[in-house]
Amino acid sequence: MNGKSVTKKSLLFLFISLLVTLAMFLLDPLATATNEALTVPIVVFIVAGTIISLLLAIVTLRSGKEKKLIPLVALVITIFNVSVISFFLYFGANFA
């Protein structure tokens, strides 16, 4: 046995990545249901959660005592989140 295990950092990384993705998909329905009252806090949560996910990616993938499967899945989700945010920022800045 090599002593590698799943730690709370890996699970937190996966949870935050999934929560940010869920917030991205539910941004429009929640904004419509609350008359745009929750739009700014949700967008701030999405940006902050993405930054925290990127920091957790560095921390969990550099750790030698953890299994890498859960952090790699969370990293793929985080890369998806960053690409969606980049897509909307690019087209919003150039075509608005």
C-alpha cells in the first residue's frame, strides 16, 4: 500500500467546482425568478468560486499524499468553467 488516500481538500475541490457549474447553469432561471435581485451575488460567487477552484487545483495536484482521480475530475470541470467564462467575456467585450 502506498499510503495515498482521498482527503478533504480533494472533496472540497470537487464540491466547489460542481457548485460553480450549477450556479452558472441556474443563473438565468434564478435571475428571472427573483427579478434580477440575485444576479450580482451569483456572478460574484461564480468568479470567486472559479478562483478558489484554480487555487485548490494547484494545492491538491501538488500533494503527494492524495489520490489524483477526484482532483483530475474537478480540474476538468474547472477548465470547463473557465472556458465558459472566457467565452462570454470575449464575445461580450467584442460584440456588445
